Amino acid sequence: MTMLSFRVTPEEAARAKECAEYIGVALSELYREAIRRHINAILAERDAEIYEKMPLTEDELALSAVQYWLPAEDWSDWIEWLDAKG
């Protein structure tokens, strides 16, 4: 891991410490999780902007049709068999 150092107001530090104690984690873990969640939100917004500028092509969408993700065979008899074994 890489060490980060940043400043927060005394009020923010007290609130963070209170939250960490409340959920039973180390303060550093609380900060790591907060940073991870914030970065993920920012990157999700960026990904949405990229998608708006460059939506998926027909070729990329070809495998998203529901029929491609269904079982190749009818497995309903297995469900009845499993229910009977119950």
C-alpha cells in the first residue's frame, strides 16, 4: 500500500473518528473506503460520459439479446426432479 497524507478540519476528523468507532473499523480503513467509493463514483460518471459520446456498436450489442443467455436445452424436468427429491 501507499501512504497518503492529507489535512482535514478538526470537526471532520472528530466526525470520522466517531463514525469509525461506531462501525468498528480503524480510522484508516474508513478513509480508504471513503476514497474508494468517491473515486468509483467519479469514474462511473466518466464512463457514462464516454458511453454517451461513443455508444456500443451493433456488433458489441449482438450478444446482449436475451436468447443468447438462455440455456441451450430445456432443464425444466430437472427442476421437477429436484423438487421431488426435496
